[in-house]
Amino acid sequence: MDASVIEKITDAEWEIMRIVWTKRKTTSSEIIEVLDHKTEWKPSTVKTLLARLVEKGFLKTSKEGNKYIYTPLVEENISIKQAAEHLLTKVCNKKTGSLVELIIEERELSFDDIDAIEALLEEKRKTAVQSVPCNCVPGQCKCHEK
């Protein structure tokens, strides 16, 4: 699945996918129960979102008795990576570092997260460049102004 597909998932559909990724195999009733603690969606809303995700190829459905079972057709880690890549296409290359800083500042991290980030930064340092080239067309950022 390419990034052009991943960008077509709405925020509401992401909420559904997070539950299906966690459970790996679930019913609409289980999803409704989980979301009851977070949203005020009606069961019909959840079922509509599930139908859209099946249509988009993110979920597979099968029938077991009188229940429909939903399973993911895409992996969570791949989807998260594609969503991040999609976000980065919207930002000037020169601002990528600032975006990473913002994410780190705004989110709570564990010691393991920090250790992993530090190790990755040490690896990135080996191939770092003096200045990251701008990827924007003139007028999209101030990089081209003299």
C-alpha cells in the first residue's frame, strides 16, 4: 500500500484501525464497547466506518455464526510509517529537524524511547550534512528569498 492510500484514512477511521490492530480479530460490538469510553458515536457510525475500511482494503471481514469478524489487512507499523512520510512531504526539508524536536518536546517518552532516539541520532550523525537542501518550489517557504 502506498502513501497515497494511507492519507485517505480519516481520523475516525484511524480510531477504528487502532482497535483492530490491537485486537487482531474483533467484532463491531467489541469496537463499539472500546469507543464508548472515548466517543459518543452511535453503533451505526462505527458500522459505517468499518464498511468504509473494508471497501478501502484496510480490513477483511468474515462471518462466524451471526457475527462479522474484522481483521486488519495492513500492519500498524507500516501504516504509521506511511502516515509520517506523508506528513513529512508537507514540510520543507529544512524544517524536518524542527518537526522532530516538536514531537519530542510534546510527547511523553520512556527511558527506552530516549535511549533508542539517542542511538539513532548517533547513527544519523555519521551521515549528517552541513545543511539540508530545501525541497520547496519558490514561494512555498522563505528558503528562496535573498
